[in-house]
Amino acid sequence: MKKTKNIILCGFMGCGKSTVGILLAKKNGMAFIDLDAYIEKKENMTVSEIFEKFGEERFRELERQAARELSAKNGVVIAAGGGTLTFQENVDVLRKNGTIILLDLPVETVARRLENDTTRPLLNRPDKDEAMKELYNKRMPLYRAAADMVFDADQSPMQVCTEIMKNI
Ligand code: S3P
């Protein structure tokens, strides 16, 4: 049987990985899996609860395991977490059977989109803007290194989806 590659959406928190992923999957008749939601379902806890109760290290372990499990699938659109593709091990495992697409977004748009968000434990702190910028600057080069293709995500999810469809 012919195996279809997965599409893995990568990028900083708030770049639209899940929203664009759902649209892309629907348009292509593919299944959609959100990696964070996959972990939440397996653990029966939210990502925030996992961070709170067990810490970031435990979350990264669960994320690594989820990346391994999802890489065994074929022809699915996967929305990675914002940290997933900053770890080489996850890049290697997901790329074996998938095309990694970076949704690129300026930090100013991220800040605007996440202004009232409380669901990202890494940004739930008094110095949120500073922490966001630091993390963004650290991660963008890693995302670019991991990505097979890069798309401008500073537009509506439907526009991003259309751009991706034209090019893959
Ligand atoms: C994280 C991003 C989140 C989630 C967790 C850690 C990160 O996913 O995996 O809070 O390290 O950037 P989203 O990018 O979907 O918000």
C-alpha cells in the first residue's frame, strides 16, 4: 500500500498551527491530530495541569513519546506544540515520515494574539512580554533549521491554508 507522508505544522505559540491544521486536513481529506490534545487525552489532564503538577521536564517526556507515536502514522496533518520541534530528537523522528512546515509570524503579532491567553504555562508570568521575546529569539533559528518549508502566518488561517495548498 502506498504510504502518504504526514504534514507537520511547526512554529511559535499562537502562530495558528491548530487552526490552519484543521483547515488543511479538511481540504486535503486527511485526518488532523493536535499533539498537545493527544497528550491531554492520553493523560486525562490539560497541558497546564501537567506543567503544574509534574513540571516541564515531564511534559517534554510525554511530548517526545507522542512525537514517536504520531510519526508511525501516515497521511495525517499534525499540529506540533510550540516546543516540539526545538528538540532534534523530535525533528528526526517526525521528519522521517513527514514534511515539516513552519508558520512564520513576527513576535509583535504573537504578543497581540496571546495578550489575554492564560493557557500557555511558559508565558504565565509577570514578565510575560520579555519571556516571550527571549523564547521567540531562541527558537526561531531552531524552527527554521527543522522546517522543509516556511509560510508567512501573519494573515488569516484560510489564507495560510491556501498558500500551503498551492505549494505542496
Ligand atoms: C509550548 C507550547 C504549547 C504547549 C506547551 C509548551 C512551548 O503549544 O505544547 O504549553 O514550549 O512553546 P502551542 O504552541 O500549541 O501553544
